[in-house]
Amino acid sequence: PIVFTCMLDGSASLAEEGESPFREEFAISQTPQVVLDHHVRDDLGYLKVSWDYVIEMFDRQNVMEIFDTYVKGIEDFINNDIF
């Protein structure tokens, strides 16, 4: 199973509003029966995307290549290079 966690609410970021958002130092997700946990969040006005995955299930190099391709797709979409 794959989990998608989105912590975007569509409002202005806390950084834009002048508030002091938290600073993430370390994060880990440990959900039983989940092999890939995908996170999307606003961090100081920047889009943060991360994957936590079960290392016994996937080849690290393969996951990194897929993740890099995924991030490139997001960047292209943001820059209006693709729709």
C-alpha cells in the first residue's frame, strides 16, 4: 500500500503572513503495512515533497531515480513547461 499525505490548505503560507512557522529538524513516518509514504507540505513558503519507503522492498537507486523524475515533473508543471 501507498499513502499520500498532503498538508497544503490552499491559503497563504505562514512565511508570507509574517508568522513564525516551525522548523523541521527530523521526521520519520512509520505506518504499519505501508511500503511508500508520500508527503507534500508547505515549509516556509517552499513546496516540500518527501518519500519514506521500506528499504527491504525497494532498491535505493531505483527509488532515487523515480523520485528525481517525479520532482522534475513537478518543477516542469510549476514552470508551465507541461500541463
